[in-house]
Amino acid sequence: MLAASGFGVFSSSVEVDAVLVLSALRNEDAATLHWNTLEAARSVKATSRRIVLLQSAVAPSGLDGLSRTLRKEWPQSEIFSWTLPEDRTLWPQLTTHALSAGYGDGQLLSEGQQLSPALGELLSPALITPQPSATWLVTGGARGVTAACAIALAEQAGGTILLAGRSAETPWPEDLPVTQDLKALRGLLAARPRAPGVRISPSELDRTARALLAGAEIRDTLAAIRSTGAVAEYITMDAGDAASVDRALSAAQARFGPIRGIVHGAGVLADRLADEKTEAELRRVFAPKVNGLENILRNIHPSQLSHIAFFSSAAAFFGNRGQSDYAMANALLANAAHRLTSEAPDLRIKVFHWGPWAGGMVDAALATHFEAQGIPLIPIEEGARIFATELLAGDPAQIELVVGEAWPAG
């Protein structure tokens, strides 16, 4: 028996052989489309052993990241994602054939064959040649691992590096000694003299301390970039907010000229198992990555660009428990990259499916989690070197790069 679910409201008292989830074939914004698909998959999990998530080649989506994650979270189910061709008249015949042929994840071709993703050969380091001076936009680039990559980019390409982030460049108070220790800084702030009767809550102390440390890290990154001879500026910009992006990029290009390269490294996590995931969490994860890309490309046409780098995650390629939204958002970026390549063939595009770094979003708990799976962490300097080398000198035909060890299937 075959069933189709369009909005996540499908239900049945009998077990069916397969359910085709059609939510992603609707014309909706990315977050709504992916949330509806996740809800639809959850609604049929109990009644179907086999769930197929359908997406169209017409508009990129990230359901391949969802299917890979759900296979890890729902081992009792068979879950796949298929990308359908533009010709809708072929869809019934192709999906019927794919079901009978037992196809897994991949793109269904009009002739009935399937293209499936697979890891390629290991890449050898490329030789970087001198780069023309250009203006680069780096989102999420003033702190963490993206900052290290921005410094490596400045070392190899020079030019002007515009670091864009939500955090303000909060100045360090003159009456406080400089420290990088959060706990120590909270203590220093608590001990500051203040007017009688004025009290500061622990949460306010924590927010203030984190803002000060963020500002210091931004200035350290700017100084490191400038030490290479490149120009470096920090612009406050929330990639997920259209008005914020419009204002920031309009001012930046008026001052520094057309932006020629983009490094889209903005991202946040909201990890939770798919059965417990909320729509608010999914939208929070999609905002900087997916909405951010849309907002940026509305201000910077691909025709003016020479390079784009997307910071994705190995979770998009292998799936990862608790990261269904993060895997979808990153898989969508990868699919969008292929579409951009077809529209702008001279544009060098790289999607870095990063494994876990020894820093950045990977805290001690996550590091232990990856260590238990036998997945080594990427050293900061080595990852930054790989980034700059592949973006500037890698094979243009190699769009998606998995950096790090392959993740276990289970």
C-alpha cells in the first residue's frame, strides 16, 4: 500500500508499505517547508516502516540532511529523500519505479536512474597563487573558528575583510584588568563599586561579562587580520534579519566598494531529538544560515562575485542525532551552492562540510560525544589552512568537501 502525506496530518490505523511526504513540494518559505516535513514524518512514523521525503530540483531544500539524521534517531524506520526532476508529469512514474527498485537517498533522473551522494577520493593540498585584492564579507567571522579562517584568508588573499556579526564590539572598561576567564570577569564585575541600593542580578553580570569577552575577541581578530597587511573592519549585522542586512551591506559597499567574495559562516545550534524538536528551535537555526543567505544575495548579486564559501557541517552529509534542523539547514546550503554554480559557472563555490573543530561550537560535552564515536577534532590552524587553500586554489569542480573523518552510520 502506498500513501502520501502533504501537511503532517496523515494518519492510518493500518501499517502501510511506504509513505511519500510531499510537504517540501509546496511553495513556502524554507523554515515552514522543512518544519512541515519534519512534522509529517513524525506523524507517520508509528504506522509506516518506510518514509520517503520528496523535494524538487526546481528549488533547493535540505531534506537529505533530515533523512540522514532520522535514520540515526529512528533505526526502526527506513527513511530516504528523493530529489525529483523539474518535469512534474514524470513524478508518479519515477516514484513508483524508485520504490520498486529500492532506491535510497539521491536524485531521480528522468530516465529512471538515480544519482546518489558518495564520498570521493582524498584531496591533495593545492598551491595558492597570488590573489587580486578584493573585498570579502565574512558572516559569523569575528569569533571562533570562522575568525581563524578569516585570518588565514587575509594571509593568502589580502584585500579588505569585513567581519559581520550580531555581537556589538563592546569596549573594555578602563577600571577592570583584562582577563579571558569568564568566571574571573564575573567576579570583577560583581566587586565593582556602585551606588547605594543598586544591585545587579547574576544573569545581568553574566550577560555583561560575555559581551565584554565577545568585544575583546572581535578586536583580537581584527588585529590579527591587520597584522597580515589586509584591511579589516567589523560591521554589526544580524544575517537572519533582512533589514539589518540591507542596512549593513548598503553602507559597507558604499564605503569599501563591491563585495567580491562571501564566506557564510553564521550559524547557531538548538540540538534536540527530532521527536521533541520545536518549530521555534528550527526557525532559530534556519535564520542565520538559510534566511541569512537569502538576505545577503538580495543585496549582492552572484554576478559580481568571484568566490563563495559556505560553512556547512558533516551532520548534513552523514546525519547526526539531535541535529535534524541543523542538518537540513546545511544540506540546503549545499544544494543551493550547486544551483548557483549552474547559474554562474565562473563563480568559485565551496561547501565545507566540517567535522567537529577543537573549539568554536564544540564545547567539552560535544568533544566527549565525538570522541566516544571515534571522530577526531579538527585542529584550528589546520582547519583554517584547509579552508583558505581549497577556497582559493582548489579544483573548481569540487564543490562539496567533507573535512575530517567519515562519521559512523549508526
